[in-house]
Amino acid sequence: MLIGFAGLGRMGLPMATHLAEAGHSVLAFDPVLQTAPLGLTLVGSANELAQAPLTISMLPDGPSTMDLLFSGLESAGSEHLHVVMGTVGPALVRELALASPVAVIDAPVSGSVSMAEAATLTTMVGGSEEQFALIQPILAEMTAAQFHTGPAGSGSAAKLAVNAVLAGLSQAVAEGLLIAEAGDLDPKAFYTVLRNSAAGAPYVDYKEEAFLSPETAGVAAPVSLIRKDLGLALDLARSRHLSLPGAEAAYGVLQDAMAEGLGDKDMAQVLAAVRLRSGQHCAVRQAV
């Protein structure tokens, strides 16, 4: 099948490559990337993607996704199906599904760069049952699990909810480490206990190196990305007059991490932000 793919970043590139490896002809566009791996056909403009009956975007934000749909794919026609796999928020997806010149569904993913490379991501798909049946086999070539969550926009709502939990988990692990250190526990010994305790979620297990040895661990999901997603989640909550004190607190810590120049570091670096807050509080108490 001829597929257009926009956005060849750290997540998008391996995802597009999996499609090519599965036998699809992939037209790939990225305004920054100058060369693409063997198997992908790099095109010079987003407009060239319109010749494919199906396009996928893995773009970083709403404005770039809107520009692709209303400028790049304006000639594709109403039979064209576009899958928004970047995290842009449910409100924008619903708006695009109503106003875009092409049919739009969303299928954001949960997982890290290494999971994108291994095709073990989870995707949450918002669209009709017919659209899900059409796209599911293609998504299965990039992801390990595909869930139909409801109409367009519901996949993005699910993704924001998942990342709100991840942000809370990151902060909870960071605070647990500080409590353990305050009680004179070795961080490594505590983490072993944590992994095997009632709190030992899979996330806790695979983030051990990121928390304990950040200088050698890779970046699975940067602080800037999780902060963006949590901000979208809070926007959704406020639109429904919801109070989410845990998410608000986690967002504040992520803001601190951004202010310290940690935006490109792994989200486990909330530990550094919490340490900084602790040091500031200690300084204030000593001054008093």
C-alpha cells in the first residue's frame, strides 16, 4: 500500500521504517531530515504525500499538524484517510475531523523510543469501527497493541490520561527516593524493594537506570514532551471544571525541571527538580 508519513523524529522514523519493512511503499516528509533510511522515499514537500490514499503524522504539536492537513493535504480529497499519531489533544482532533478536507482519526502511542524501534508501542485509536478495522492491520506493523477507544479524539483523551498517570508516577518515585535517602537507605537497595513491592508497576521496573544512573541512561521521553502532554490534560480537565491536584503538582515540578534546562533530559529528571526544591526549602529554614 502507498502510505504517506509526516514527521521523522525519534519516534516517527522507526515507525515509518517498520511500515517499509512490512512491504508498504512509504512517502516520507520531514522539514529537517535531509536523508532517509533505505526503504523510505523522502519527498520535498508535504503536498507530495497527498498522492497516497492514507497518510500518518507523528508531528510534535497542533499547529504543525493543522498545517499539514490544511496546506499539505488540501488536494487529497475526502476519501483520503489521515491518522494523527502525535499528541495534540482531543479538542483539536475533533475540530480536524469536522473541518479538514480529508477524513481524520487519531491514534497516539504510549511508549518510548526504544519501544518504537522494537515495534512494541501501544496505540489508542479514535475513529469509527469501520475506520479502526481498516487501519488496525497497518498500526499492528508499528505497534504491539491497538485499542479502539471510541470516536475521533478519544484516542488522544486516552493518551493524555495515561501520561497524567506517568507524570504522577515519576514524581512519586522521585519523592520515594528522597524519603529513602532521608532514612539512610542506599538508593539501589531501595529501588530493588520498590520494584518488588505493591508499587512495582512495569514503569518503575524499566525506569530504574533513568532514576539511578541518568548520566548513562538514554532519553525515553523528555521532560518537555511529558510537560506538554500534561498541560493538554490539564486544559481538558479545566474545560470540564475538574480539579486534579496531583496533576497540578506534577506539572509544577515539570515546570521547575524546564526552568533548570532539563527539557531535553528524560522525564525521570523530575528527581533533580524535586532535589532542587528540597535544597531551597532547607536554605529558607536555615536562614530563618
